[in-house]
Amino acid sequence: MFNLRLPASPPRRRPPDLVYAADEKVPTGPLLILGFQHATTAMAFITYVLAAAKIAGLDRYGMQSMVTMTLLGMALCTALQAWGGRWGSGTLLVHMPNPFMITFVSSMVAAHGPGAMAVIALVYGVIALAVGPLVTRMRPLFPPAVVGTVICMGGMALVESATRHTLGLDTQWQIRPSSVAIAATTLICIMVLSIWGGKRLRLLGLLIGIVAGIVMAALLGRLEGLEALQTVPVLALPTVHAPVFQIDFAMVVAIGLIAILTQLDNLGSVTMLDKMDDADWKRANMKAVGGGIRANGIGDLLAGLLGGFPTCTCSTNIALAHATRSTARRIGLVTAAILALVAFLPQVTLALTLIPEPVLGAVELYAACFLIVSGFELIASRAMDSRGIFTVGLAICTGLAIMLMPQMTHSVSPSWRFLVGSGFVMAGLVVIVLNLLFRLGTSQRAEQALHADNLHNDIINFVETQGAAWGVRRKVVQRAAMAALEAAEAIQGNNLRKLTSIRGSFDEFNLDIELQHSGAPLNMGASAGGAPVQHDASLLDADDEAFQRALDNVSSSLLKHLADRVQSAPLPGGDASTLKLHFEH
């Protein structure tokens, strides 16, 4: 399996700080260690399945069946994601049980038995598969500001549970000192090894932190439930329940909304891994995103029809990939193999669910930090005007308001409260709606007249204002402003030309700036032919025409390095010309 030839990833520049990049082979030892860490981290969230099964009143055998099928679904989704091609994103994305589905699963299973998982999987999987082919055409819906907001709110959504588990808060909001000691031991180990550890220790950072936390818990007498392991068989086959296709329309709509928003989270996860693997990252790879959504839909549909819990990408595993600086896809295949193996080892599954809460809290806290900062980095990667500020700001405020004041949603109908009462879900909806709304009236072309008395400020303000309105990357805006100023100085180098206007256009992939002026086109011979500019002292004694040609050559050489393409041409009529600066985005 280690020598499999995976479908090729798109060409990209490898970040120098990565230990193992996406398409690189990993030695057997580190491969097994990293796969074990990712599998262990994902399996810790099996508690979501146990919570839903417990609320639904399932017995031990029903729980075991649901856990087993969920692990198989996680394994299938993870393997498809790592494989890539048409059926996955081609990234190290590990799946876990979807926490937003706990309410639906528990109510459906309580009403119709374990077989009701089939209809949940049918709705959830079909919608995911329907969204996949459309996502490549939905780029305007998901600019970096929208994706960054969703990622940021996903991190913020972890803060409450991370704090509760880390501090051991009870119903009276009392802090448990032993929980603080366990969580601190775990988090300090993770931080120290992630920051100062060498190549090998960094790979083991999360695993060593978890082990250290478990040891501290044992010393403080906080390891509980170990006796339950004696009542569980070592190896067991799951029980498959007959499907039950009974569901009301409101539940279909609710599950459909959660499925769509889960795919938005999938978009953010694929983008994060793609950004980690590309030193020159510019925008979301929508083909990879479509494959990631397809993998989620196929895996959940197949496992869910047999009783598995719906899954989603695990943000904690993304944080683990960041901590170990390893994003190799082969790690995902090994992780999937381990998840599939553990599905038939009930003792191992139960032991993972017995990891102390403070240890999980420390891991959640690390994941929250990583996601919040990464989300803000994505948001700040684009220039923003008032529309962008309101889009991001109002979405984050909406999500935080619901998280901080959940009482506001108590008057909402119980069937919709899970949706309106989720800060993460509402922030995602608000940022998408506002992004679409504020795009209305925003032209992707603009023009402004230029005046000689305020030429410098007019050019800078035009490029920066339009760049912010169009959501152009900040680095491209800076290059375009510098190039436009250099072009203006070259055009007005003598009294033969006069600038009249500046134009701009943007289509997400290309930014074009045009400077229109009177007179003949600027001499672009140096940039076109690539010949070096000759600096000769005799130019000081040359006539004005020869000296001006030399200055034009110098300016064209500078423009060639600032812009990706420069073109100068006469306008119809013969008495005016244009200089076009093209920037790849």
C-alpha cells in the first residue's frame, strides 16, 4: 500500500517548513506513527455517536453496531479523500462523526429504531453528492473572506467545550484543579514539542501530549471506567439493522440544511490543507473541493445505509497535520486502514472513549487556536472595503451573539432551534447571504479621469479602492499600484504625452490596469525583446530623442518586473495610446 501510485496533485511550490508534503512518500516508521496519531485523534470523537445512541435509548449491542459502522464510514471517507482524483480531494482529511447531527440521529432512532439511520444517510449523502458537481461553478459564493469566516467560527465553536473539558467545570461553574493539571500537562507538551521539538519529536507532539495527560490523570486517580473493558469481546462483527424509511418533511429540510453547511465546512477544510501544501497559494482549488464533497457523500451514503453516523472533516486532525508539518496523502490511507481495523475491535474502541475529558479539552483548545488564527489569515489575505468589513463583521457578530446568549433562541420552534441556535451554522449562512447581497451593484470594471495636479494620489486611490471592492489579494494590489505609478512617470517623462484616464478590470484570475494618454505609445522594446538596457556615459551627450528612448527602456524593464505582462498600443484615431498592465491573480 505504501508504494501505491496516487492520482497526481496540481503543480505547486512546496513550503520549506513541511516535513512530508502531500505527494511525498513517508518512511514506514513515521508513516505508521502519524497514521496512528490521526486515527486515535479521530476515534476520540466517537463519544458523539455514544451520546446520540444513549439519548435514543439503544442498548449496548445497538451502540456497538452504530460505532462499528461509523468507523467504517470514517475509514471510507478518509481513504477517498487521500486517494483524490475524481473521488476525493487528494488531501490528508480525516473524518469524524458530525456533531451537528446528534439531535437528529437521537430523535430519529428513538422514534423508528436503528434502521432510521438509513433515511438520514440517504438525505445527507444525496445532497452532498448533488452539491459536489456544482461547487466548481460556485466560486463567487466562496471567496477567501467567506471561507475564512467559516473556519474562524469553527474554531470559536470549539472554545466553549474546550474550556469546559479543560477546566472540569461542573453545573455550579466550579473549576476542578485536577482537570486543570491534566489539561495543562497535555497542552504544554504539545506546545513545547511543536515549537522547539526536532523533526521526529514534532511528529509525535500530539501523541506524546495525550500520553502525558493520561499519565497525569492516572496519578491523580482520574482514569475511570477501565473495568468495562472486561465485559467487551476482543473481536466482534457488527449487527446490521433493516432500513426504516420513515421521516417527516421538516426533518428532511433540516437534515438537508445541515448537509449543505457541512459541505461549506468541507470547503474550508480542503482549503486549509491546500494552503498548507502550497507556498504560493492564491485561491481555493474548487476541483479538489468538489472531490472532497463527493468523498463525504459516497462514504456517508454507503455506511449510513448500514446504520453508520454521518461524518464531517475533523478540524483537530487538521491541527495535528499543522503541528507535525506533515500532509502526506499516504498518511490518510494508513489512517483509514487503522480505522477500518479498529471497527472490529470493540475493546479498543471502548478504551478510546475512556480518554479523560481534560486531555480532549487540551486537544480541542489547540485546534481552536489554530482554526481561529488560520481563518483570520484567510480573511486578511484580500483587500477589503466597507462591503467586506460588514460581510465578515456581521457574520462573526451573529455567531458570537448566539454562542454567548443562547437564550435568544429559546422561543424558536424546537424543530428549528438546532439550526438557529448554532452560532457556527448561522454565521455561515449570514456570511454567504451578505456576500451575495453586497456583490450586487459591484462592477468588475471601473474608470476614472486623471488630473495632473493630483496624479499620484488619484492613481493610488483608484487601485486601492477598486482592489478592495473586487477582493483582490493585497500583494497584487501593492504591485499594481507601484506599476501604475512607474508607468505614469514613464508616460509623462517628457511633454510629448499627457495622461487622461485610468481603467481597471478584475475577474478573480486576472487584474488589468490601463493608463490612457495622448501621444505615441510608450517604447516597450526592452520588455518585448528581453535585451538588457545599455547604460553608456555617451547618453549624456546624446540628443533628446535618443535620451528619451533610453529612459523608456529603463521604465519598460522596471514595468516588466512589476507586472506579469505589459502592452502598449495606439488607440483608434491615432492621436492617443494606452498602456495595459496585466497581473495574474
